[in-house]
Amino acid sequence: MITELKSIYHSKYFESVFTLTSFNMSKQYRYSFLGWVWTLLMPTVQIAVYTFIFGSLLKVPHKAQALYILTGLLPWTFLSNSLMSASNALLARGDALKRCMIPKTTFAASDVLRNLHVFLISFGTLYLVSLVFFVDFSFSIFLFPLALIPLLIATFSMAVMLSFLAPYFRDINEFINVGLMVGFYATPILYQIGDMPEKYHIIFNLNPIYIILRPIFDVVYSQGLPSIESYGNALGLSMLISFLSYIVYKRLRKNVVYYL
């Protein structure tokens, strides 16, 4: 496992990932009139709609609700988009993998990096807008990269795992769609745990996605330091996902090319 990690941290591996990511991003917006503006437009519209609807229905102040939805919706979008694209990472490049020698995890890593780029641009822009209309500046925002680490580890690990499972189980995309739909409404993203009956709080607190997103909520929404418990739980869970992903990768990587 240590040998595999060393190969990932090799400079040529990063160079391959960045080159592939740059190519895919330029290709994606090549013939688009608005180009990268779409990366800001979609989450902005989503947050505006959800803030209006849920802020009115749940009687939550619009300013607090807007910041809360911003904090949860953009990381969720990054996670879901990364998993959906990574699940097709090897299947879509089967011909290339059969013709050349390249680390197979490069494609999943590239998909995650591309979605991370979109996420950071969207989050940074919308957070600056929220400083004007919704919240006061807090120095806790500088801890945002630290709070993001568990999400990055978990997302990359799940992306690699799904990319190697997909060639063996072609229905996995449908399962991911169903799982993400259920997970979206089962995770306190559009609503807060306090809005739910108290007897259900333990269920939401045990939600794996919420555990990983909790440090981000602590830093951005609560504007404070992530607690040792919440950060430890998020980091521990992300490392567990990483270990499970490595087991799947180790078992399936040798013969995966025959299923592409």
C-alpha cells in the first residue's frame, strides 16, 4: 500500500492528472457561449431557489438559510458530480487504456480535480457575494482548506473505487443515482438538524456524508473552529473509506482491462 501511495505522489503522476484535467476542461467549454460562467450560474440558481422555498416553508431567516445552503450544497455537488463522472472514468477510456501504459487511477483523479476546480471557483465567488448580503467576515474561513481535507480524501477514494467497480458491474451508475438522490434528502443540507424532531437527531448525526461535511459547516456556517470530535470523526471516516477503496482497487485492477 505504501508503494502504491508513493507512485501516486510521484511528480509524473501529478503531471499526467493536471494535463488530462486541463484538456478535459478546455474541451468541455470549447463551443460554449458562456464558458466557465456556467460553473457559477447553476449553483447560484440552485441556492437562490432552495433559499426562497425552504426559507419560506420552514420559517428560517433567509440570511441564515442562504449561508447554510451555500455551505452544504456546493460540497455535495462536488461530491456527487465527482462520483458520477468517476464511475465512468475507465469505461469511457477503455481504448486508450488498452493502447498505452498509464496509471488507471489517473482518470478518476482527473475527474475529481476538474470538479474540485469548479467547486472552489463557485464557492469562492458565492462566499464573497454572501459577505455583501448575508454574513460578516470571519477569520475562520482561512481554516476552510483544513476542513476540506476529509471530503477530498473520501471523494477521491470513492471515485477510484467506483471507477474500478463499474466495468464489472455495469448497473452501478443506476445504483449511484438512486443512492445520491436518497443521500441528498437524508443529509441536512437544505435543512438543519434542529428543524427535525429531536428523536431523529441521532440518525442524522450518524449520516456518513454529514459526518464528512460537518467540519465545513463548523468553519463556514458556524464561523468557528471545527471541534476535535467532529474533525476526528470526519478524518477517521475518510481514512476508512480510503482503506476500503484500496482493497477494491487491489483486487480488481489486474483484470479490469478485459472488461472495458
